[in-house]
Amino acid sequence: GGAPWGAGGGGGVWPTKNPNPGPAHGGGGPAKLMLETGRHPGELKDMVCSPGGTTIQAVKVLEEKGLRAAVMDAMEACIEKSRSL
């Protein structure tokens, strides 16, 4: 629950006043690592997630909630918008 990221209101995962920038850096690192190593994202996930650990538990929830599909839909929306400009 809570407000979407960046929606203000303070109901989201991170506070809107003095938010911790750490989580924002998470998205770039994995993509850079994938490009630099040429390894499959699943292989990279296995390299950094301990079996039964906290990170793999978070990944499990993201997969259950459809993060992959949401990212793909967002990219398609971005492409369509850029074509209309």
C-alpha cells in the first residue's frame, strides 16, 4: 500500500522528506553489470542472492507482483510516447 514513489503524501516506502538515495542506485548497477559481463540476468541474480536470504525474498515478491511485466509495459509506453513527439 501507500502512495506511489514520488507522489508526495508520505505514504510510500521511503519518506518524502530527506529520503535515502540508496535505493535509487539499485537499478543502474545490475544493468551495467549485465552489459559489462555479458551474463544472463538470472545468472547475475544467482551470484548476488543467498539461498533463503533477504534479497532473494525481495526478488520473489517482485516477480510475484509482476515487476517484469510492469517494466516491459512502461518501456512500451515510453516508446509510443516518443514516437508521438
